[in-house]
Amino acid sequence: MRRSTLRPHAVIDCRPGTDPGGINDTHHPHSTMDLLAPEVSAYLEQLVPPRHPELATMEREAAATDFPIIGPAAGQFCYVLSRILGARQVFELGSGFGYSTAWFARAVRENGGGTVHHVVWDEELSRRARGHLDRLGLSDLVRFTIGEAVEALRKTEGPFDLIFNDIEKQLYPASLPVISEKLRPGGVLIIDNMLWSGQIFDPKDTEAATEGVREFTRLVTTSGEWDVTLVPIRDGLIVARKRER
């Protein structure tokens, strides 16, 4: 996820099953590229089933404060993938105020219970996440950690069924060895912002974040350790399955 302003086609709608706030947190400040046609983006969000009112509250909060969240279409994707996988042990690298955590925790509950690790640097963000997840009835499944995400993963006993990576993009490449160590064979890694609002296609863009996305993509697709695909929802999600040795 990333900070941004709303794109011109965003529509605020608070009805159940829509995206209140029309959040587009994936817009790069130097790019005007729309990765999906507006009608496709709107259609994807219309397909998200009605969700808990607290999620809608979080979406409005994100829109009002320009706080980056993955949004309902990507959230539903993460939920469905977690259910298919039967994930019960999930680790989030970069968790914000708990929006993505909520989608994973719901799946973990329906998979029979387990733990979702919510990790942020900021104590206030952690407090806000606790409040939201309490109101969603999911906080009993969540372990809250304040600290640097990759180091927290390194120190946490695994293995994990699913790891979600949404830290600073320049740190993506260095996170991969730790993720590989902690994810079980057959487990799934989801990485956000892998299209980086199209900036990866601009050869003149050599910013650290852009290069981090490019290098992580190269590493995960060439190591021979992963089965990889990229799903062009919002700002692009790479889904990588760790191969059995």
C-alpha cells in the first residue's frame, strides 16, 4: 500500500458491498497511469460481498486521512486465497491500522482458528488496529507487535502458511531470504504494489522504491524456489507459492 490522493474517477459510496471512500492508495505521486480502466476497477469492487460495517468505517477513515490500505477488492482476494490455502498461521510485514489484518483474521477464524501477526513501528497505529479488530470480533486471533517488520519475522517462530509483504518498497529485496526461511513449503507469499503505478515501466525512474520493486520481482521469479504470478488488482499483487524441496 502507499499514500496517495484519490484518482479522478473515484466515487464515494457508503452502501454495503461498495467501497466507501473509493480509496486508491496505490497511486504513485509521479504517475498518472491508470492500471485498470475505471469501469473495471469499479466492477471488481462491486463484486465484493457486503462486509462488516467496521470495515466500511476503516475505509472512510483511510480516505479521510489519506492512509494507505489495500482496499476491498484486494482484501477479498486475500481472504479467498487464505481460505483456499486453509491458512491458520499468517504473518503481515507492514500492517497499518489493521485493515488487511481483518481480512486475514476472518479467513483464519473460518479455517479453524490460529494467529495473524500484526506488526507496525508505531504504537498509535497498533492501538488503532486493536480497536478496529476488537469491534470486528477478531482481536483474539491477532498478535500485536510494535517494531521493525522483517526483524520481527526473523525473531518469530514459524513456519507460516501465508506471509503478506507491504513494507517500504526499497526494503523488499532484503526481506525475501527471511520470508523464505519462515514460510512453509507450499505456503503462499503475497506482495503488494508490484506494478508501482506503472513506474516500473519507466526506465528513467531509478528511485530506491521503484528499483526495490524491480529487484524483488527479479529475485522471486528467477530463484527457482517459487511458483509466481502477478494479479493486476489495484497496484498489482504478486502471489508466490514456495515450492516443496
